[in-house]
Amino acid sequence: MDEFVIGQHLGRSAQGPMVWGKSDCAILAADVWMMVTGYDPMADLRGAYDTRWGYLQIVRNEGGFLASATARLDHMSARPFDG
């Protein structure tokens, strides 16, 4: 994947409003992941929430941010950096 294409996508996203479930930070990270790997770890959640609280409820139900990210990336043997 060309860094230029990713940069263009992020630049276009930065020009528009942030919309929960459509252009928030989790969706944008998933966009980049999908551009690089072809897999969308947020496919089931796109448009499934429209507020910060809706997103936080989903993450809470999935066991927290690290558990949610790990489960969504697990099939590719990828692990989020945990510091």
C-alpha cells in the first residue's frame, strides 16, 4: 500500500466533520488497516453507533479497548501494542 494513498485518505477525512460510526478514530484506523491488509476489523460496527457513548458501550461489552482490538485483529495473528 502506498503511503501517499493512506495520506490522501486521512487528509480527506480531516477536512470533514468527525461522525461517530463513520469517521471517528476507530473507523479511520480500521480504514488504514483495511487498505494495508484487505481486512476490515470494524465491518460489523460501521454505522452501528452514532455517539461516543454508543461506541464506549460496544467497547465495554467486548471487554475493554485492548480486548476488543485483540479480538478484532486476532485472526491475522496481529496484536495491538500494549506498551
